[in-house]
Amino acid sequence: MAFDLEKFNPADQRWVTESLPEFRAGRMTEIVKRYPFVFSDDVTWTPYRGQPSEQTFALVTSGGLFLKDV
């Protein structure tokens, strides 16, 4: 699926403008009420064991975003 930056930018700017004051005030619950984020409760976590100086680290991440009804 192609990402249309022209459609994304106005909605992103609106979100930032509306949410920034609440974010700065630490009121994330208000933001989440208006813009529901998807949280996964079934992520498998493995506790870290060992010494960081003896380990090799890799960061693997994935994420997605979409604009509903845009």
C-alpha cells in the first residue's frame, strides 16, 4: 500500500496542534480518548539477563500508522 504524504500531512498537523498542549501538561489520557491508539496486550517479553558489556544488542522495531476515513 502506497503512503500518500499529501493526505497524511494535514491530518498530522491537526493532531499535533490539538494534542501538543495536553501532551506538554502530561494529560495523555485526554489525547487517547480523541485519538485511540492500538495497544497490544499479548506481546511476548523476555527478561534481560547478563552484563551489557558482554552482550551484542540489536533493535528491531515495526510500527504502522493510518488515517481512518481519509
